[in-house]
Amino acid sequence: MTGKVHFLNARDSSPTTGSRSASPPDRHGPDDAAGFDNGRRGRFNAWFFTRFDRYIAHISRHQKEHAFGGIRPGTIVEIGAGLGANFDHLPSGSRLIAIEPNLAMHTGLLRRAAERNIEVDVLANDARRLPLADDSVDDVVCSLVLCTVDEPAAVLDEIRRVLRPGGRFRFFEHVAAPAWSPRRWLQHAIRRPWRWLYEGCDTCRGTASTIQAAGFTAVDIRRSRLRHSCFLAVNTTIHGIAIK
């Protein structure tokens, strides 16, 4: 990949740097690309995921290797790219379109892209309304994101729309613990303050059933716990691949 990083202005369909034009044009109005900034909470989360980046990568390495391994060069979309924690799983020669509406994450995301020599277009769009054409993407990557969106089913509809036939949706998410587990009680106990602090993150999502009902032709979902994790409330996870 080249070392050039493109940043797409939230209200402009063309890059502000570089020569490559955005493709395809926005399907929606400018408000869909406004992004958000929660002030101190956003800055806290940017700091938190920077500080714990290596730790989270370590405890989730097996799940991510299964879900993200084998990605071939092509057009890749990452929903909720954050600070670029998944860049190491991307193959050389790909074009990455990073959907990240949290403006507090953009500086760190672009910095890591430059450090990793990754060419990336950053879009602040809502994942429920992606500015991409139907059947235009080879792989979509999503990691610890479906817990935060207001309408996960709508996000999955958009993912399926933009994927090419045979394209893959690759995911790693934390989910609600089994009903009999003490972790489930903990998840409910901290649900409201956790969701506020971590900008929408819901500790009790049943994401597996949402993915299964999203209309993919094949879905492989594996359940696991993050071993030796200090994040007890969110160490119940799923990972896998869904094929359009």
C-alpha cells in the first residue's frame, strides 16, 4: 500500500487530500455524515482504547484471527474503525473505507493508518446509511461495534446491501452472558452507567440472533469467553463470518 492517507470531509464527497476521488457518491443527505463529538466522554474513550489497545488485542487474538483471517486484497469496509485496532489483520493492496462517526477517534485513526502505511478513506457517516453503492464491497469488518449502534438490524441490512454476492461480513462482538451466569446479573447492574460512559455500549445485546436473522446466505457464529480478561462484564463474545 502507499503511505498516502485520505480523509473524506463529513459534508464533502471527495477527499480533502490525495488524488483519488471518493467512490461511489453519497446516497444520502449531508446530515447522514455529520458525525458526533461527545466532548470529554469521546476524549476519554479515545484515551481508553489507546491505553488498552495492546491488552485488548492480546485477549481477543484467537477470536479475531478466526474472524478476520484470510481477508483477500480488495475493497474493505470497517464499521466503527475506532483507532485502527484491526489494521494488522488487513492484507496489503487493499482499499480501506473506515466508517467512524465518533470524531474524537479520527486523529488516532489517521495516525495509525500512517504508521501502518495503510491507504484509508475515513467517513463520519451513520452506519445505518452507508454512502456506498450496492454490491460494491468485498469484505466488511466489525469489531465491538454492534453493541453501540441504535439499530443493529438496520446496520446489518446496510452491510448486506453493500457487500458483493459472496462477500463476507466478519465480526467480533461482546454479547449478553447466559441467563444463569453471574455475569448476566453484573451486565444488568451496570448497564445504564456503562452505556453512558462508553457512548452507547450495551452490555446486554443479543447480537447473535440479530446476525442470524439478517438475511445472509450462510452464517458461522462461534461463542467464547475472553480468558484472563479484567473486563468481566463484557468478556462473553461471539465471532465469525456471514456470507452474502
